[in-house]
Amino acid sequence: MTARSTQKGFTLLEVMVALAILATAFTALLSLHAQNLKTIARERSYTEALFLARERLAAVELQGAPDVGESRGDFEGDHPGEYPGYQWELLVIPSVFPGVREVTVRVVPPDGVAGAATLTMWVST
């Protein structure tokens, strides 16, 4: 008769394969987490740009019909230190309807044009 080993457990090769699988899975999860953080930051910038564009349009509504033309600026005067790097662009053009102007506001966040928000409204003169 042959003597059978009574020891139970995993071989070194099995442990190394399991660790390699875990390392691969954790690397993939870490990459996914980093991508999610970037997406959250981009969406936050876009949401802030959208709210700032709406605020700029409301200011235009309160001032009455703006002059035809283009203007640019930032939000430092309205919100000191709160939105550094956010820039707004206002474009006013005559519309096809008499007595109406098309007003377009575009807000560009500091991280670039990809997160820019654009809103358009029509104002009677």
C-alpha cells in the first residue's frame, strides 16, 4: 500500500493564479473608479455652467431688450471667488420676426468647451 498525504490546502501555483486574477480585477475596478470621478467632475461643471447661463438669461430679461451684438465676461463681479475660470458669451441677433431678438448665452467652464452650456431665448423689443 502507498501512504496517502493527509495534508489539505492550496498549492503555491493555485494561490499565485488566484492573486493574479484578483490583481487584474482590482486594476479594472480602479480604472473604472477613476473614470467615474472624471465623469462626475465634468457633469458638475456642466450643471454649474447651465445654472450660470440661466442666471445670465434672467439678467438679460430683467434689463429689457439688449442691443444687437456680442459681449463676453466672467462671473467675478456677480459671484466673487465662487466660479473662477467660468466665462460667458452673449450673442444678440435680430430674429426673422419683427420686434424680436434672439439672445444666446454660452457659459464655458474652466475645464474647456466640452462642458459648455448654451441657452437661447427670444426677447421682444
